[in-house]
Amino acid sequence: MSFPPTGHLAPPPAPDRSSIQTNAIILIVVGVMCGGMVPMVFGIIALTQLDSDPESARRMNKIGWIVFAAIIGFSVLMLVLSFVLVPVFFGVALLPLLFGL
């Protein structure tokens, strides 16, 4: 049985450049179309760091998608709350008018 010499570990594989670039471009487009400027900025940063530091570009993509998911989740929550709370508040406010009080 042969073991590699200690202290000589193989470097981790470099992230795939084309997938990082595609992911960053999609993040920019989706960020602009859905009104999320923060994900768009993370996509732009990922594109600019792609040549110098691909691992950092991959991290920026990941953070951008997490921020995008948080924005979408918050928007859905606000939409649901508006459909629930607005009729409740206006319903209570309009009760005297409905019953002629």
C-alpha cells in the first residue's frame, strides 16, 4: 500500500469558469427584472472577479441567489399579509356603514 507523501495535498479543483459566468449573467438579468438591485450588484461583482479569483466569484453568485430568494420570500409574505390583513381592517372599519349604525 502506498500513500502520498505528507504535506503534498492536491489542490482543490478550480470552479468551472463558464458555469460561474452563466450563473452571474442570469443573476444580473433576474435581479434587474424582479426589482432586486442587490442580487444584480452581486452578479456584477462575480463577473468582475471571475478572472482574478474564481472562488470568490462563486461565493458572490451564491450570496446573490440567497439574497434574491430572501427578497422573493419577503415579497410573497407581504402579498399574503396584504390579502389577509387589508380585508380584516377595512371590514371592521366598514361594519358601522353596513349595519347603518
